[in-house]
Amino acid sequence: MLSDLLKNNCPDGSEFSLVLSPMDDITTTEYRQICRKWGADMVITEFVSSDALIRDVEKSYQKIAFAPQERPVGIQIFGNTEQTLVEAAQRVEELKPDFIDINWGCPMKKIAGKGSGSGILADIPLMLSLTQAVVKAVKLPVSVKTRIAYDDKSIHISDFCEALQDCGIQLLSIHGRTKQQMYKGEADWTEIGKVKNNQRIKIPVFGNGDINSAEKMLEYKNRYGVDGILIGRAAVGKPYLFRQCKQILNKEDITEPSLQEKAEICRQHFLAMIPNHGEFRSIVIMKKFYSRYFNGISNFKPFKMQLMEAKTKEEIIKILDCIQNTAF
């Protein structure tokens, strides 16, 4: 059972999980390993298309490859037909992750516009049918990541969460926005709270959306009573946010890494990516991280511009060395 796995992964007895939320081209295996090292209790791979998996697209299999130190780890898939989702889930099962996660939450047009991701929320019966088909097709635990509704006028998740549970899923993660909201406005955690406080819901319920600090994590944990919280955008370039969350949960002082430590994390992240992604691709991906790794450091703009313009591994390492040796 997935709930037992979560309990066993909480040696402090809290049974509360901090999870790195999957993000395309962000939560690669290298970054997932870093976040596990810095306190994430569980990670989930970048989402991959079920169609691409059954067509043996190499890039998709690269996205879901994981290292032993990432466990517990889930592989996330998306799709809109029973045949492709079931076959993809069965292929994923052969890779032996700890669980399979179905993405019913992505709002991007290229995915949701085709009825996958949160686009499925326009057809709840189909979502339930596809979810149940995947659960029946595999022996691994299956979880679902979704949003509260398709739009403000649609049925909200609190109205059909029991049906999702009846499909056989073992964990429900809810992002507190509608599909139509994309990432705009504030996440509505009241719907997440309704699901968690439904006495007929027996599976763990995780919340997601707008958690950008240890203080806010603790506030929402206490207010809504969720079993875990997924952190996405706020954890980009800030893997130590998970440690800070652990510190506040344990009533310890929150600590911030030094500039030198942040530069070293960035260096390790970059170098770890090269064997799997190649130098050029690693340089491209890392551009999404520099502003986050060094956010809030005054007079950092010249270094940021150098990092963004660097074209070789040697250039980037030289710049990071210079950052570590500069007094800001």
C-alpha cells in the first residue's frame, strides 16, 4: 500500500510528506536527487506522454529514468485513451518505480487542449473510466494528480473525490486552481480541505499550489490537515526549501545556505546533468535555474548575464568559481 510506504519514509513519525512536484524540463533525475538530499520525502518524474512511451520515443524514457537514491519515486504519465494509458502504465511498471502517477492536472494547451491533463476535467465520467482502467491493469500503487475543476462553473473535485477513491487509487494530489486559471490568481485550498475532511476519504490527500516558504507550508498543513504538500515552482533553484520545511516542522531555526553553498549546489547540478543530457542541452536547461539559485543577491546581474551567455562547461564553471570568491 502506498500509505504504508509514506509512513515508512517518515522516521520522525510525522506521517507528513514533502514532495517535489513534477515540472517538465525542470525535475530531471539530477535535480530530483538534489531535492531528496535536501529533504524532499518523495519525488515524481517529469510527466511523459503515454503515446510517446508506447512508440518507444527515447526522450520519454530518458525523462522517467530514475536513480535508486530517489526512492520513493513515482513515474507520471498522461494520455486520453484507455489503450495508450494502460499500455504505458504496464511499460512503466516494468521499470519498477514505487508508484505510477496519472497526470489529470496539466493545464498547458498542447496537453489539456487534446483532452489529456486537466482537459479531462471537462469529462469526469471519462476521467474515472480511464483511471480505473489503469488501476486494474497494473499491480503497482496508482496515484492521481489533478486540479479542483475545469473552470469555476464546473463540478469541483470535492464532489467526485469519492469516485476517484472508488477507482482504486491510493493517493490523491490536488492543485488548488482550475484548468482555466492556468497558473494565474491564488490557489483555492478550501476545495482541497473539503476533500481531506471528508470522513469517507481514506486515502492520503496532498495539496499543491502557492507554497513558497516553510512558514506557508506549516500554515497550510495546519489549516487544511493534508497528509502532504507538493512544492513546485518555489523549489526551482531552491532545493534547501525542503530542509527549511523540515526545520520548521521540527521547531528548529530556519537556516539559509551561504552564497558559496548555493554556487556549489548549482555547480553540482550542472555537472551531474552533462553525462545524461550532453553539454549543450545541460547549458540550455540550467538557464531556467540561475535566477532562482541566486535570487535576492544584490549586484548579481552581471554574473547572471555571463551565465546566460556562456556556451561551454568551462565558461560556466569559471563564472561559478568567481561567484564563490566574490564578496557581494
